[in-house]
Amino acid sequence: MTERHDVIVVGAGHNGLVCASYLARAGRKVLVVEAGDSPGGAAATREFAPGYSVSGCAQWVYQLHPGVSRDLELERHGLQWAARDLASVLLDSRGCHLTLSGALIESDQLSGDDREAWRAFHDRTGRYARLLARVFESRPPKLVESNLADRLTLLRLGLGLKLLGRDDMSDLMRIVLTNMYDLMEEYFDSPQLKAVLSFDSVLGARMGPRTPGTVFGYLYRRLGENFGYNGVAQVKGGMGALGQAMAASARVRGVELRLGCRVSSIDSVDGRAAGVTLASGEQLRAALVVSSADPVTTFKGLVGFRHMETGMARRVSQVRCEGIAARLHLALDGLPRFTGLDGARLGQRLVIAPDMNYLERAFNAVKYREYSPHPALDISIPTVNDPAGAPAGCHVLSAIVQFAPYGPPGGWDGPSAVAGLSHREHFTALVLDKIAEYAPGIKEQVVASQLLTPVDLERDYGMTGGHWHHLELSLDQVMMMRPFPGATQYASGLDGLYLCGAGAHPGGGVMGLAGKNAAREILRRGAAA
Amino acid sequence: MKKYDAIVIGAGHNGLTNAAYLAKSGLSVAVLERNPYIGGATVSRELYPGWTYSNCSYVCSLLRPEIARDLELPRHGLQVVPYGGGVTFKRDGDYYGNYYDHNRQYREVARHSLRDANAYERYATDVRKQTRLIRPYLLRRPPDPTSLKLRDLRDLAGFARSFTELGEEGLADTLRFWTKSVGDYLNEYFESDVIKAHLGGTGVIGTALGVYSPGTAYVLLHHYMGDMDGNVGSWGFARGGMGAVAAALAKSVKAFGGDIICDADVDRIVVRHGKVSGVALKNGNELPAGIVVSNLDPRRTFLDIMDRDDLPAELVHKAGNFKIRGSSGKLNIALDGLPTFNGLDRNNPLMLGDMHFTDSLERLERAYDDWKAGTWSKDPYVDMLIPTQTDPTMAPPGKHMMTVFVQYAPPRINGGEWTDADRAGFEQSVIDQIAAHSPDFKSLILHCETRTPREIEAEVGLTEGNIFQGELTFDQLLFNRPFPGYAQYRGPVPGMYMCGSGTHPGGGVMAAPGANAAREILRDLRLPDVVPGGYADD
């Protein structure tokens, strides 16, 4: 038995660290317990081949909340940007790329009508994203058993809606429920523009552009604008540096951080969370336990269904958290050459998703536990902006690949349709073929490669299902339905246990708001008690 | 020419319902119908000598009982005969059957999965809870959330109250139900593929969505919220075919003094001095009227029979973007005798209900993938019935009629028009699927009428062959149906109204849109409300 803490935070992912810092700042004695050897969780940097390292899971920062980064003084604690406000380049195999940089589009093929429609669309959705950003900065309101704080949140939301004006308000209430495919058809002609926008709407989601609710996914991506990001940003030293900065900030505020300690259970005494037991058998006690792990890991793995009410246990088993995105890291012995892409744009975000139907077909596969024969990719070459990640003259290409199922029949190492190749090898080959359509010659440059499937992401980062938002960000799992009814507002149904991870409102995306909102809620309740 | 107070364009069931209420209030009303027969998609036609086909809509349940009673439809000849049963055949030769008897139902589900048998009760209770919540809103005008008018605010408050009564978790569950896919929803209860497929099919009927598309759980409800003689969720056949519904409504219209004029093809709604002044027919005649109600779908109403200059530009834009893609087709088949189905005795009560041949959600979803790719489903989902077992009036003695609703069929094939060869291919995929489970089926076929979205559009005038006059996706429901700002049955021009399934609460031969529109018209005329607004409490 060691010394007693006020709060134990399970997991040193970015939300865990943010939450711990805020609690420590308010005078709580906080211990963060992390299974991995470095802080950051999904925001960690890993060496995947000798001399080559890369952000293992999350690759871009595009919506880290400025309040969080200011309160934690991240820049003082070592956070540096390798590049900010990067554009998204939709690759074209013939070299007629479309570059989207905030509200600006560069393309030779865009009609005047499309440009005008884009301006209208961008302004309009920007207003909706602003409203959403405000909603995300506070805990999700309860609608029935609401108290004053909830009513204020609802009032702000209602007022925000009204202030949009009648046209915008009714438009928002329609499009947030609709799908990206139809909305794009309403606005634009250019297949490229439609594709790059709908790609954003389904990134990380088990959805195709035709899936209702995808417009919400797009608005979610647009949140960053309100947090000071005009495009994606790249952290110097990889995402791990962000984790390190957060850890440094937490330590300065008095948070104790124990790495390499896996929590094996969250313990309760008399129906109240009282501490955790580590894999080593060591027991740690605290008045409160806060879990930044995903809800399934938290409730099923750590609390245990036998300590929970059956209705609640059923809800936990019903949440949808199957990841569909894989990560491919390539170690290259030189700078890849993409057809028609100048060197300056190589450091930006490169997207392969030629049109919406391509994207939709790619999605079809994952519904049947298959991987896309023609996948869609979100590519970064981080070593262009930050050469430290690879030996001199060499480069790393790292991509999010959609869609990859959690478990193809027989598992990822099981045999694929192609003789002699496992699913993993076959999919890697498919992805390489796809990249080579845009960057001929890249295959000869590959020194090493690593494919992280949802199963690998689950194992490496402890995210059930390998979903980087912990839970699917679909309309039935957001706001007061996140993670599930009965466990909203960061409380969990078990007294003394709170949630602060991406599985809680408002979700993931290295935003930090789940951790911040959770800390505020814990402190508020503490004051009331 | 006689001057009418109100003209209703289209003698579908909603147009007739609307006209009946206007006539009942003492207005002089005419219903104009393009076809030589009435009914729209609520129609029975003899397309093969001796056989009557319900060749569009084919079963009856959602027709609001308040309206049927109020307009005395039984007295005007409507008789709805309930049917039970329902079966999904499996590829392995087994089947899952649906029984009304509770114990038998339990045993049948348990035969496939004991766990599912125990979950079934919970599922039924939960769906019923959602049904109970929505039913009172069928015969009401949807409130406009952007409005500050007293009536809207009051309706919204009432709406909010009925939701808050559910409690925090109940409310969240309801919101989830509305936003979930039917596949995900059923996965929460069941493990057996065939049971999920049997229940899941109703979540996509008439909708250009797959079983894994969010929002389809609600469509499931659309097929549970009807009732027969107070028996919620049950279904029946209109004796003599669905045309009997339209015929009874027409008699009711006439009994109240309304006129029904067939072969009257409307060219446009005439607007003068910013107000509706009548309709112009294609034959050059003009019928004056201060009120014109369109039973056509929103696309046709605004883009075909109204002058763009009479409409606000944003409305033309909204109508152009209104989602009304067809997703289904229909086969109507005259049979020389009752076909036999593998594993079923011909006296088995399961024969009386809906039959399906899709035994997993995956097959349902793959059928949808074909629609997305711009072609008909190679392995379609069918909802097949042989109503002549219950209603012998529709075929000669000993003979039978089969109605086969087929999903999916896109409005266009790979961007081009349907050709006769496409239609033949579509027909073949359906007949082959049925024949795989019925050895004598093909030899019994005397006549087959195959309707793709092309035929449905040409005959009934439903744009792109969409059976609900607009997709039932959740961005097109309630105050968004047909589009934001126009969900309260009023058009943009004084005197112009909408009463079709493209308005709240949507399609399914409910007659609710027609009644709701009539209520709004009477209100604008400051006439007493004669339209039933409550609901039969279950």
C-alpha cells in the first residue's frame, strides 16, 4: 500500500494528462498510471524501423483546443510546431491536383460556379462549426433531469441556433441529419472537390459518403478553425513530443506520473470506486478514479461486468467501437516523387480519394469484414517538415488507410485470396499499388514498412476495437448519448469513477476537451459534496 | 364552367381524403385526376382477364382508423381483412416463421436461438414504446422549430413534454432509436441472422438506404405504427385490392357533394396577383378556384405544374434537391394455382403473410450496394404475398394472384434510362429467387406485370418511382418534410397547399397528410375544424 492520492487517472493519453493537469492545478493530489513506457497514448512517437520514427497512431493535430494548450503552457513545456496550417492536396493520377487550404482552393479545373458555391458552403458550414465548437466546450447537457448549468448550456445552444437566423437554423437542422454525398451533389460539380470534402466527413468513421449523419463528421473536422487551425498541423518530433509536453506540464503542476504500470482493475468498496490494482498486484487507493481508457476497456475490462448493474453492462456491450482505419508507415530511402506535385507541396496533407463513388465503394468492403481493394488514403510525409524522423536523406511516409476491418475472416495473419499472402501482406501490397499509381517508383524506395490494422492499434494503444475516437462518432453516440445513456456528463454510474477519454463528450481528435470538461465536472461535483 | 372553392390535383388516397374533408365542411370541391381511373398508387386494376392486381400499394395497416371511421369508409364499401403469418426462407432449406400466438412465436424463435427468443419480448416492448410515442403526432401538423408563433411554440412545448416524460435515459434511447441503423438496432437484441433479416427488411422498404444506414431504425417504426381494428402493428388486405380504399374515399367525397373528374391532366396552377386563381388543364380549359391543393409529390408540384416566376428562388432550389429517388419495383403475377414452398405445408398459416427470401442482413446490405452502383439488385429483397388465399375476389376460383414488392431498383440504370432488356433482367432475378424456394412456381405463371421505377413514374406520376413521394430519411421527416419552411402543408403562394405523402407524416397509405392539410386549409378559411386530430389510444 502506497501513499494515498485524491485522484488516480488511468492512462496517460492526451485526455488523461489534460484532465490530471487541471485537477492538479485545482490543488488535487493526482497520480497518473500508464501502461506504456511513454506518455501520450495514441499521441506517441514510435520507431518502426531502425532510424525511422513516426507518430504511431494520430498523425496530425488540427483541433487541439487553444484553452487547453494555454492553460497547460504546452509551448513552454517543449511543444514546437514543425508546420502549421497545411493544405490538403487531393491527388490526381495525371497530376491535376486540387489543393484546399482553409477557404482557398487551387485547381485548374474548377468552374466559376463551383468556386462561388464553395465560398457559400464554406461560410455556411463555418458558422455551424462555430456553434458546435461552443457546445463542445462544456459538458453535454441533460435534457430531462437538467440543473441550472444544463439549462444554461441548452439556452446558449438554443440562442446560438436562433442567432444563426431562420434560414441557417432550418438548414442546419436538415443537413446535420443528412449525408455528405447528397449535400455535395446539391452544391458542387467538381468530383475532386466533392471527394476531398467527403473524405474528411468519413475519416476514422465506419461510414461512406452516402451514410446519413456524415455531414456531422464533416462539421466535426471543421471545428479546428475555431481553435486556431487553418488546416492540419505537424508537431516537431512527432506526436510523442505533444505527449511529452503534456506530461512535463502535468508534472510541474504536481502530478505524479507512473509509466510502465498496467492497471488490471478499478476497485470499488461499498459500491464506490476506491482505487486501482496494477498488473503487478500493487493496490493504489484514491478518493476518485478517472479513466481515460475507452468505455469498453473501462467498464468491461477494469470495473468488470459483475460489479455493474445488468442494464448498464448491456449498454457497454452495445456501443459501437470497431475501428476501420489502418495505419501504414513506410521507410523510404529518398524523397518520393508524386506525379505533378512540386516539392513544396510534399510536406502537406496528401489525399487519395478520386471521387465520392470510389470512397463509397471502398467503404462497402468493410461492411462485410473485407478490406478495400481500392482504399482511400490520408498521407503525410512528416520528414519533409521535420527531417529528424529519418536518417539523412531518407524519408517516412505515413498514411491513414481506409477501409480496413477489425477482423477479416481468419484474422489479419490468416491467408488471403492471393496464394501465399496473408491478409496483412495482401492489403499492404494493395495500398502500395495504390500509392504507386500516384507516385510511380515509390515501391523501389521502400526500405521497410509497417501496417497497423485496427487489431494492432487496439493492442498497442489499448483502444477497444482500434477506434481512434474510442467510440464511433455517429449521431447516436454523441452529446448526451456519449458514451451511452446513463454514463454521460463524465460520470459513470459507479460513484467515484469518471470518464475523461475520447469515448466521452465531445470525442477524440487530439482536442483535449474531453479531459478538460471532465476535470471541470469532477471539481464541480467535488465542490458540491 | 363551374367555379369551385377548392380544387385538389390528383385522386390518390391523400387527395381524396383532403377533398372529403373540404367537402364535408361545405366547400365545393373537385378532384382532378390525370388517369382515366382514380386511386393513384392506391389502385386495383384488371391487367389480365379475370385477375385484379393491387399493382402499386398492396397491403393496408397505416390507414388512420380515425379517418376511416370519420369518413365512414366501411359504409362506403371498404373491408379490410387482417392477415397473419410471415416467413423468411433460408438458403439451407429451413425457414423462420412469424406467428401471432405468443407461445408458438417463442418456440419458433427459440428454434433458431434461445437467446433471441428471450430477447424478443424486450425488443417488442421497446419498439412498441417508440410506436406509442410517435402515433399521436401522425394526425398533427409538425411544429416549425424556427418559428416564434404562439401555435408553434405551444406545439413544440407539447412535443418536448411528451419526450421529457420518458426520463433522461428513455429520451436518450429514443434519440438513439431515431438515429440508428436498423442493423445496429437489431444487433443489440438478436444474434440469429434470419431473425434479424426478417425484422430488418421492413426498415428499408421504400427507402434508398441499406440496413446499415443510420436512420433506418425509424423506418422500421413506420411499419409498426399502423393498426387493424385497434390491433396495433397488424396488417390486412383491402377486400378487392387497394383500389377499394380509393373507391370508398371517392364515395365519401361524392356523398359530401364533391366532384371527381378523371382524364383531367393539369398543366399548371394559375397564380394571379400573387394568389392562386385556379388550374389550367392540358386540354386548354381553365378551372377557377381560390384554393388549389396538390396531391402530387413536391418535385412535380413545384417544378412541373407551377411557374418558376411564381415561386421564391430558394424554394425551387429546395424542390430540386428534394430526395425522391426510387428504390423499389414490383411484380404482379397471375398464377394458375397455389405454388408450393419448400418446407411449408400449403395449409400452413405462414403462407398467408409476407414471404421473404433474404436470410441475412449482409444479403440485404449487398442488395443495397447494387442500387448505389446504379443497377438493380442481383439478389433482391422481396416482400411477397398471395392475397387471394384471404380474398378470393381477386382471381378466378382456384387461381391465385401474387404481389411481389422488390427492393432495390434504382430510378436509372448506370445513369441511363431503364430499357426493356433491363426490366427483363430485373424480372428474372426476382423470379429466379422465388423459384429457388418453390419448385412449381415458374410453371404456374400465367401473366406477370413488372414495374420498375420507370413504369411507376409513368403510370402513377411518382417522380423516379419513389413510393413514399420522397425518401423517408431523417433529414426529410417532421418539420423537414418535404423541406424546411414548408412543412405545414402551405405552399409559397396564398391559396396553394400540399397534401401528398411528400408531407408529414409521409407515405404508406395513411391518409394522414391529406387530413392534416385539410385541417390547415379550414383553419386559414376560419371554418370549424372537422378533421379528427386525436388518435385511438393503444
